Amino acid sequence: MENLNLRADAVKHTCSLSIRAHSSPPFVLDGAFDPSLAIFAFAGSSGPNSDDDGWFSGEEGGSLFGEVEIDSSICPSLRGVGSDEAASVYGAFQSRFKRILNDSSLEHEVLFRIRSSIRLC
């Protein structure tokens, strides 16, 4: 695993981005902190009963805790820790991520940065 060597000022910066993402849906992209690093921040949920934000919708089904197998078509390299099996993720999070991926410029932004050899965070 790559060590990003995050400093305290980097952690504070990414925290402020995640807070800013709540007013700039569906994500915030920042490259000002370090031009060689692209930081993507997403708004979190406002609470466990917030059906409008989609994080706790339960629409994917799965186990009692909403656990589903990762959709390998969107995250083929995400594997379980200590195994070579597809990772388990929270189903509502995966649903929300798919909506963001389909309804925004996220995929374009990520691919552009990969082609430009910019690290993603």
C-alpha cells in the first residue's frame, strides 16, 4: 500500500474539503494543496434516518448490516483484506457512489488525473 505521508496540515485541509462537499454536491475536487495530488471529497450522511441523501437507503439489500459484494464493474481492484475475493461494502454507499458516478463528471475527472499521472486521494 502506498504511504501518502500525510502531514497535520494535509489532514486539516482534507477535513475542510469534506465539510465543503456538503454544500457542493455531489463532490469536491481539490488540487490546490499539492499539484501532484487530486483530492476528491464527498458529502456524508446527515443521519441514520436521512432517506433523502441515500447513504442509509438499504435499496441494495444484503445482510443485516447492509453488506454487499462490491460491483467489480466499477471497482475491479477493490479486494477483501487478506483474501483475493471481491470486497464487501455497505450497500447504500455503493448505490450512492453509482449515482454520483453516473450523474456527474466524476469519472471524467478521475480518468483525466490518471492520464496526467496525478495521484488520487
